[in-house]
Amino acid sequence: MIGKKIRLQRIINRNTGRTIIVPMDHGVTVGPIHGLIDMATTVDHVAIGGANAILMHKGLVERGHRSSGKDIGLIVHLSASTVLAPDSNAKTLVCTVEEAVRLGADAVSIHVNIGANTESEMLFNMGQVSRSCRDWGMPLLAMMYTRGAKIKNEYDVNVVKHAARVGAELGADVVKVNYTGSAESFRQVVEGCPVPVVIAGGEKMESDEEILDMVRGAVDAGGAGVSIGRNVFQHDDPADIVKRISAIVHGGV
């Protein structure tokens, strides 16, 4: 599994064991929103800020390739759905691990909505992807969200820690989940998951303080970093907010 270890070091800081990922896959889900119109410029900004990796769909990988400037890891997203679908929680596979290998990816990611009507199909797909990742030595990031009729609160620590554990049990190398609101509660998520856990950024926040407080809490709880999209690429100064996130995640500020 040396290939997987080498690739993981391209998306996770080998000294801190933590990572800052900026997902930019939102164009499929909600369209060309602010911050994702000029992908090349956005990638430049987050790379300058010190992000460890960007995440995007296969068709835009060319926009994320770093021919000059500061290097940054590449995670290719394999799942998709749109807000226009009758059931936007039903994620389907739109890319393979083999395609990601040919694209030069350092890792792949998959989205699973625990509790959704199509949970069984998404879990089946994750099992297949996990097997391919082992065959190819490709790291797997699992976005494990809790969304469905039985989910009263998708930030409830009991459902979030369950979702994180499912991701680890099915072979993810890194799990992404919602932040549960406090370091005390999020510690339960980290303790119950034997692989690194990163937090999602969620909806666009009102202030930088909200973002940084969330990051600090996740790190204090033992989290392995962040995977923050809109609160970075829609920020007035993406490079600056990444620098400040990095000061917490990698610098211990």
C-alpha cells in the first residue's frame, strides 16, 4: 500500500497529520455559483493561502492543474446529484477510480447520505469504490452526511458519529462529516472513528470568527482538519481566510 501512503502525503501535511481541503464540486449540485466562475483564479488563491488539496469533478481537473506557482493536491469527486432532481440526496457515481488515476489524482472522494431513501445504493457504490481504491493504491475521502426522514438534526452527535464510523468501516482513509457544534461533542465523533476526521464547512457563515471558532473546536477535539468550500471560495479574500485556517490547523494558533 506504499502508493496510497505516498498519495496521502500529498493531501495531508506529513508533519502535523492534518489537512485543509477546499471542495469545489458545487457546480454540479447548484450550478456556477459565485467563487466558481473563474476556477483557475480560485485555485490560485487557495493554493497561495496554503490549502493542502482542492476537490473537483473530472471535467474541471484541467482548471486545477498547477503548472506554476505553489503546488496543491488534487482530489477527484466521484459522486453527483443536482438540486433540480426529485431526490437530490440520491448520489450516483459519475467517475471511476481508474479515470481519476489517469487524471493524476492524489485521492478520490465519494458522497454518501446516511438515512436517505437510496442509502443502500450509495453504500453499495462506496463498497465498490473502496475496493478499487485498494487495488489502485488510491486514498478515499468519504463525505458522510446524515439526511433522511429519520434524521431530526443532521448535526446531532449521535447520528454524526454513526455516519463517521460507517465511512471508516467501509474502507475510507479520511472521513468528512458535519461539525456537531462543540469540541466536547465532536470529540465523541473522533473517538468513535479510527481514521482521520475532517469537518465540512456548511452554509456560508456571517463572520470569519464563526468559521475560525468552528475550526478551532474541531482541532481541539482531535479532528484532522477541514474540508471547507463556500466559506473559503466565496470569501472576499480566499487566500487570507485559508492562511488563518492554516494557522489553526497546522500552526496551533
